[in-house]
Amino acid sequence: MKIIDSTKRYEVLRERMGNGDIDRRSFFGLLGAAGLYAGVSGGIMTTMATQARAAGTELNFEGWGGVVSEALRANAFDPYEAATGNKVIDATFGGEAEVLTKVKAAGNTDGHNILHSSGVSWYKRWVDAGYNSKLNEANIPNIQNVMTAIIDPFRAITPDSLSAVPYDYGTTGIAYNTKYVSEEEAKALGANLLLKKELKGKIGGWGGDWANRAWYGALQTGQNPNDIKDWDAIWEKAREHRDLVLKYWSSGAELMDLLAKEEIYVTEAWSGRVAALQAQGHPIAYMDPPNGLAWMESMFVLKGSPMAEAEELLNFMLDPATSIAVAEGQKYPSSLDPNKVKMTPAIEALPAYDPTGKLDKLVFRDPGVWNAVEKEQTKQWNRVSKGG
């Protein structure tokens, strides 16, 4: 079989896709073939990849499941495996807290390498716990295309070296079924739509995060979510919401199922999951109330992971073709700067998408504020959620 330089093969495929000669799906299929059959000599393939072809390094990835995991598997992990010979073993978690609990109980990070992590607050939590790694950015050249606005909060926590690369962002707004709630009513009520007594038994909520419940309690009491003064008022609103809720959902897949089957009409929701429902034809609308919660997610590499392989995967995932394909699949905007990388109309139409690349119109959780009260307020939420 003829040996072909993999870098040239990759560049030819990229050029063909850029010219419109092949679509993105065909590009990834051909890229996989190139990685399997071509010689490896540099560029997107490193010397490490040659060794991996024989050794088969495994990377354990943990993420959010559903359409998000499907997008990552189809558009990032499968092509990466074909291109390098490495293996990505992906699993679904209910939240990072359960991963942190497992790691602490085991006393090591064995079996845990890369997490689809919930932004700056969890980044600081992993760093403070001592489980952060030190990425060599020279091995991740595509990081240069990441928005400065989305990467600076991570650098502020670890100025000497990053432990993760920001990968996507979105918002936790309010989803509502347009058969039962009008756009005019939704906009008029804002966050208080979640407290409409006439919808009792048809309201949902995310039960997996005390801070999400508190954020909406702040909006419902007219407080600045990053400067809460009256926590008693917050939890009173949480009790009011609890008494109207049919069910607290625990995953994005469950959220989509409850809305699709019309078991609930209104809930706070993740923007990308709503976009996925809309693409499926469900009559679900979405709004971000004033001071609604925005968030960014990262690919966090835990201490003790095979760093060269992890860095290669991150660089592969940040390649514009890969990042855009994943963004279109999971329905969350890419972390890449739209001023540097041309986004597709499908991404530009996504909820929360910022065409400026500055993210200055989105409100993010201040990790210094929220992490400091986590222990005490988690106890409050646990009491409220159980009827207290």
C-alpha cells in the first residue's frame, strides 16, 4: 500500500471541503481513512500517534450524554480514533459532583481523564482540590482561535498553565410549550413564569444544581444573582416553585423527554437542548430572562492523564472543522472566535450565540462568590428539595 504523508492528505481534504467539493460528513469519513492508511509524519499527526497506533492509548472521557455525547462521538471521537489509533472511552455522568466524589474516594484519578466540565466554577473547584493538570499549549495550536473573552476567566485562576480548553457556551433560560403559553405571557412574566400557579403539575426544574435554583430565586426576588443579600427570600421562592413542580429532571435527555411528551409545559432549560427539540419539530420556545444564567463549558484534563494524547485530542477537537461540526450537532455555540473562524448559519441561529465574540451581553456565575457559599447553601437546597 502506498504511503502518503498524512499532513498533505489532511490539507487536501480541508481544501476540498473549503471549496465545497465535499461536505463535512464526507470530510470526516475521508479523514478517518487517511488516518488509518496513511503514513504519519507530523502536522495533525504527531510522533506520539505513530507509537499509539501500535500501543493503543486509551482516554476516558465523561460528559453529559444525549445529543451532546452523540455529537462528540460522531464528529470528534470517531475521526480522532481513526486518525491516531488512540481510543476514546466516553461515559455519561449526572454531574461533576459524582465524579469528584469517586476520585476523592479512590484517592486517585485512575479511569478519569477528560471531563466536559461546567465552566469556571467547576474549573476552580477541580484546581482547588488539586486535581488539575498542566497543558502544554504548544501542543494545542488551535487554542489560538479560541475567544479571548471565554478563555481569560480560566487563565485568571491558573495564570501559569491551563488545565482545560473552553469548548462551548450556552444559557439556562426558560423553555415553554407554545400551545399552552404565549410569547407575550412568557416575556411579561420572565422568571416568574416558573411560579405560575395555574400551571401547577406542568412545571419542571433542574434538580441537580442548587446554584441554578438559587439563581432563579434571585431573579424572582429582584436580586443581583452575583450579589445576593437575602438568602431566605431565595429559598422561599424555591419552596414556592417546588410545590408547583411535577418533577425535577436530572439530565438533558430527561429534560427533552418531559418537554417532548408534554408532561411539562414550562421549565428552566439548557439552550442547546431546546434547540434540538425545535429541530425535531416540537412547539417549544425559549427565552433568556433579564440577567439569565450564561455558562461556558471546557474540556478539563485531570492530573495523571496521558498528557501528549490528551493535548492531541484537544487540538483535534478545536480544529475549526471539528468544532463547527460538534457545535451544529450538540446545538451549543463553539468557543472559537467568530472573528477568526467563519461560523455557519446553523450556529449563528443558535440561542445564546454572540457574533461579536466578546460575550459581554451574557451574565456568568462569579465563581469567587458562588463557590464561597456552596457548602452552606447546598444544605439549604437539600432541605427545601425534600420538603423542608
